[in-house]
Amino acid sequence: MIILTNSGSDNELKEHSRFFEASGLRTYTVSTSRGPVTTLMGPEHAGLEQLPQLSSAFQHIRPNVPYVLASKTIKDTPTIIRLPNGISIGGNNLVIMAGPCSVESEKQMNEAARAVKESGASILRGGAFKPRTSPYAFQGLGFEGLKMMRKAADREGLSVVTEVMDADDIPVICEYADILQVGARNCQNFALLKKVGRAGKPVLLKRGMMTTIEEFLMAAEYILSEGNMSVILCERGIRTFETETRNTLDISAIPVLKSKTHLPIVVDPSHAAGNWKLIEPLALAAVAAGADGLIIEVHPTPETALCDGKQSLRPDKFASMMKKINQLSSIMAAHRS
């Protein structure tokens, strides 16, 4: 249950703030085609029926979806997330995030950062804390890995996205990362989602391998409800009966999400495919379907990778793919105009 008030009614908001707080309401401000709109949200029992008596500036709305902040019910314009180095995610811009699955060494990260930057990536990806199926597999370099990635990214003028596994690590990760990634296994870890929502950094939320689109958007709602409106949705494949690929990339999720949410959508063909030979066609399909970006695994020497080498592109293969991506992206941009 929500109430809207247009910008310009700040005094009325302040005047009634005690009532709002006592009623369990929270305040959010979003940009819309009508200008900034302040949204008050609270539980069904919050006594919101009294608000129209307080001021005619408030409009009482009952949304038809449970993911109110993630939906287009209030915010009818695309969310564009702007990073410190001037990179924008969302709108008509195609953003490329690329790098190795795991940070392994300073040399590896420097080579990877240089290669992906030369081919057109603007965000360096890499895992310092790795969620692995086996407890005996390489788990990442931790905080030392974060430092290596940040140093390599800064040298090339790249932003950094990396995964958060433990809420206790959020403060330190925020010192080195521009975007916090919540992996597929934690897509519905609601306690973690709330905490990254309060971290003050953009969040890349990966779809869980058995998560429906509505559940995916409800997971995003947990982050948004904490006041963080900078959420990026990531389709990375879902688990089906098919065994030829690691996961099944749900291309249809891109237009479906576009119809339901204002949040930017990126696609991870590397984790969907599990095979480097499939990355290029899946990436092209994602761009053609309207994705706002791609997140690709690129490793200087995939055969020596400590994690997911089979689904990592060599720098030369990535460069070749990016030429095709850029051509397709230009065609898509001309079609939109």
C-alpha cells in the first residue's frame, strides 16, 4: 500500500513526518516522467486511510504487483546508474563488464584489465571471495584479491564489480568495489539483500538458478526497500533438465523484465553456457533481445585458471566478439531512434 506526493510538498512531508514514522511508513524519492515523486510505503495495517484527511497532496494507490519499487507503477522512466568514472548503466547505453572468474595474482589481473579495456569493457569483474560447490575448491584470495583488482582497474580507468558472500565483509569490499554483486546462490538471502541495500553502493543482483521472474523482482525489492535505488538485474541462466549447457539462458527474461521493471538488465552468458564456445552467440542474442549490458569471463590463460577456465574467453576471442557486439549494438541503437 503506497501514497504518492509530488515534489514541492516537502513542507507537508516534514509536517506529517511524526505520523508517518508512527505508522511505520518509509519515504522514497524516485524520478519519473512527471518529475521527482516522493513515495511513502508501509504495511497494510499502517492506518494509511487517514492520510487523505491530512493533505490533498497525497494520492492513495494500491499497486497490482508486490514489487512496488521495482515496478513501473511509480517510476515510469528507466533507471540509469552512474558510476564515479562516468560510466552509465541503463538507458540506451550498452555496458560491458569483463574479467576473470577469480582473482589469482597481480600479473593475471593486470593482463586481464588491460585486455578487456582495449576491447571496450568499462567495468572489471573478478571474484575475491568465491562460492564453490566443493569446499576443497579454490575459494579466492579474499581481501588481498580485492586490492589487486582495484589496483589493476585504476591503472586502466575501469570500475570494479565483485561478489559479496558474507555481510560482515561489506564495509571492506565497499572500499575497493564500485558495484556489489549478489550471486545466484544468495539471490533470496534476504538478510544479505537488506544489508547490501544499506551499503550505499550499486548492487548487481544475479537471478537464482531456480528463481522465477517474480521472485527475482521481489529479491530486488528487498534492496530497493532499504533506500538503494541503484540495482542492476542479471540474467545468468536457470536450471532445467538440459545437460548440454551448464544452465539454460532465459533470453525471454530480458523482454519480460523490460515490460515489468525500470531497472537495467545485464546478461551473463559465461555462467549460462559453461562453455566458451557458446558465449559469443548467447551474448549477441542478449544484445538483440534488449539487454543493457553483458558480464563476460575473460582470462589471459584459461587453461591455467583456478576457477571456470572452460567458460572463459581468451583476450583475442573477447576482442573478436566485441567487434560483433559493437556492430549489433549500433544497429539496435539506430532502430530505437
